[in-house]
Amino acid sequence: MTPFGAKLRQLRQARGVEQKAMAAALGVSASYLSALEHGRRGKPTWAMIQKIIGYFNVIWDEAEDLQRLAEISDPRVVVDTVNLAPEATALANRLAERIRHLSPEQIAAMQAVIDQPAKAASKQE
């Protein structure tokens, strides 16, 4: 499941909406909506995100959150390591091999490490 799919399912279930009814309202098939929730489809288009935002009638922060989650929800990621150190290529390949075997705690720890430079840079600004 992708971050966007998890949020979509949470919104749908919190409002007691069935996939079939939501799919009909959005003009898509229930199988497409299911695939979107389960991460078997790529990130949704901008137009589809806008339809979903309108369907749930969310505004401001929640709408921005949906858009941000869609941006980080492509289930098939390509990591370009051209012109980077060999260690970067090795790391990208190793992660691709092992990601299925990492625990949620290990993934969270890796995210914290990756996010550190961004946090340090924003503090300097």
C-alpha cells in the first residue's frame, strides 16, 4: 500500500463509503480505486487527486496533505545514481534488494537518517 492509498482508504472508511459508490461518483472503476488504495497503480493524476479532494470536500491542510502523499506514492521508484559515487549505486541496489525484509522500525530509522540533512539545511536558512 502507498501513503496515498492508505490515506484514501482511511478517508473512505471514516465516512462509511464503499469503494463501488466512490468509484461511480469519481467516474472510475471499483477495480481502479482498489488498485490505487493497494498500491498496484502508479500515483494518481492531478485531475484524479482534485476529484478525490472534491469528493471528500476537504480543504486547506488536508487537501495539501493528499497532494503531497500522492507525490510520494509511486510504487515503482527509479533511483538515478549516474555521476554519483559507487557507494551510492551500491546503496540504491542494496535497498532495492532488501526493502521487503525491513521492519517498520528499521524503515523509520532510515527515514530519520535521510531526513537529517534536510532538517539541518532548513535550520540554517
